[in-house]
Amino acid sequence: MTDALNLALANVVPNVITDKDLIASYTRDWTGRFNGKADVVVRPKNTNQIAEIVILCKKLGVAIQIQGGNTGLVGGSVPPPDSARQICLVSTCALDSIINFDVVTGHITVGAGVSVAQIQSTVRASGWEFPIDLASRESATIGGLVATNAGGIRVCAFGMTRQSVAGIEMVLADGQVISNLTSPLKDNTGYPIQDLAVGAEGTLGIITAVRMKLIRPTVSSTLFIIPCDSLQLAYETLLSVQKAGHNLLAAEYVDAKSMHLIMNYSQLRPLWETNPSVTVFIEVAGSNVQLEIDSWALGTSNSAEKRNFWRYRETASDSWTAVGKVHKLDVSVSVDQIGAFESKLTAMLSDFEIVTSFGSFGHLADGNLHIEIVGPAEDDYEVDKSVLELVAKFHGSISAEHGIGRAKREYLGLTRDAIDIEFMQKIKEVFDPERLFNPGVLLPD
């Protein structure tokens, strides 16, 4: 069967990868915690090739794992380790063309494999800005952003990826292609079918191209780096900035443990003589803005200085990854509960003997915490489950921006009602009745 699959695929797409060592580089995720098994990897270059691959895999009963930049944290971008079916991993990275850029309306249409950084460099030359920004901009692809409804550091100003999607092209499980890439800006003609792909984690179809709305960049901004004694005080600092009427562009935080790792990993100097419990990054519109905040706060409107200061936040995840196979949990609670949640979280994690170290960083204005836990074995979910149950007690979300994947599938019911999950299953049945796409991701296979 494997030989027949590979031979058939070779007639569709020229670059079929069958070497086990090369396949292994696709089946291990960015965290190192999740490893899967694929029989073959293909890198199609256009939508037609993907449609033919889907038709072929359906005919042969082969499941398809979809992969973009493979920067996720929940095992959703790699195949399962124990599938009873053959699996063809379809990488969309070769769909890397800028299809159309309308400099008048501020819309750009790109292939699913185009990176965030590529879009940024393309549009900035024409006076536009891409509203989504995140630390993995060089490797994160637009298909993955849409599939997971990614966030990043500008959500408080411009919203999640969903708010920037103006059109999607997607290959369905029967090989048909649906697209609204060329629809007019005002198109109110019934159900927005393609919108279901946003946040569906590749379980409904293969996103091949996306049309995105751009924004005009803020002419100038001021970044403040503020030491705080707790996450609760960090929230109160943010609240004072918002009440003063400033146009907030970003509000991030890094705890003391994470900052220590960041400085060692990136060879960055300490910002103050004593490392505070929480370091807050608040960026507002306007040059040389003055805020009534801690006297030890640092502030600048200089572009080079701002880029340097942002390194203290953007290397946080990589700094923890360098420690080993860290359990990375991406959760959110109501913004006004973030301090109380972090306090309960710290007390709980301190009681686990298997936890040797932990810390957090994240998006203060969104209530989104990225929790890093060292100690448990990579397949030990005891601590993960306890953290997610705590999130549920705070009426939060067990996934803020990285999706459910395989890691959190069993816990989806903690923060989603049974009727929600029932309708998800029904939608999956309509789009992919044979469970062709991303088996075991988001919903049970």
C-alpha cells in the first residue's frame, strides 16, 4: 500500500519525501513533546496539486496531516504516534506566493505558506502594516495563523486573526475548492462558510490562500518597561494607563523566573539592579508620551531602543524551550482576574513535587498567560490537567491562541458546553465525514 501511495503521489506532485530521516523532521513539533508518524510527506506548490492529493488520499483511505510552519504548542501540527491508518503529511510551506496586493484598499492575498515576516516586509514598503505580530514571525505561516486564530502582542489593539481575515480559499475533503478571495468588501449573501475555517485547526479542510485586511501603521509610539511587585499590580498599572485615555498598542508581562532565563539565553543585560517580580511592557500611540507610573520605569520612542527592549519579551518562549521538554500551557482568564489566577496558580504548582521549576509570561491586556512548567515527563498530563481545571474554575479558556490540538482534546469540555462540542462534531461530519483531515486534532478521531 505504501509503495502504491508513493507512486500515485509522485504523479501529482514532484517533491515526495519518503526518506525516514527527512520525514522525522516534519513529525516532531516545536516543543519537542509531540512526535508522530507519517508514511510520506508532500510539499505541493499550488491548490490544484493539493486537490489532487486529497482525492487520491480519500480513494486510498489515507489520512492527511496538514502542517504550516509547525510553531504550535499543542501537537496539532504533527500526526498522531499510533494511527491505524496510513498518513500523508501535507506541508503548505511551498504555497509561498504573494498573489495580490491592493495598495488602495489595503488588502493582501497570499498563499498559506507565506510567513508573517514576509507579509510585513511586503506591505510596509507601501505604507501599510499587518495587524498580527508575534515572536515566531519568521516561521509562522498565514495558513497556520488562520487555522488556529492566532493572537500575538497586538490583540488588544487590532484583535485576533479572525478580525483580519477578508477571504479564504480551502480544499475540501472531496477535492472541491471553495473560495471567496475575490468577493467584494461588502458581501452579505448568506452563511459565511469559509469563516468556519478560522480556528478549526485544519479539521475541516486545507487552507491554501487567504485574503487579509491591513491597517495603517501608527506614526509614532512610546514603549514603557515597568517593574511591578505582582501581576495584580501590573494589571492595576495597565488600568491606570487605559483610564488616562491612551491608545494602547500592546501590554505584555514577564515574570521574574522567565526574565532570568531570557537574560541568560539572549545575553541581555539586567534592566534594573534587582529583578522585579513582574516586568511589564506597555506601548501606547504617540511620541514621548508621559505616564504617571513607577519612577523606576523606562520609556522610549526611539525605534532601535524599542526593538531592543521588545527582545526581553519576545525571546521568552525560546528561553524556556532551551531548558528542555517544557510543558507549555496557553490559557486565558478575564483580565481583571489575572492577578488572582496567577496567585492561585503559583500556590498550586508549588505543591507538586514533580514540578522543578515554573514561570509565566504573556499578554496582560488580554488575560492570556503562557505558563511554562519543568519537571513532569513529556507524556505526564497530571499537572497540565490541574492547571486547566483551575482555568475552568475562573471561567477562562484552556486555549487562548494556540488551539486544542491533541494535547488538550480530552479537556475541551472543561470550558466548552456539551452543546458546543455536539455542534462541532456535526460540522466536522458535514465537511469531513470520513475524518480525512488532521485525525485526532481538536475532536476525537
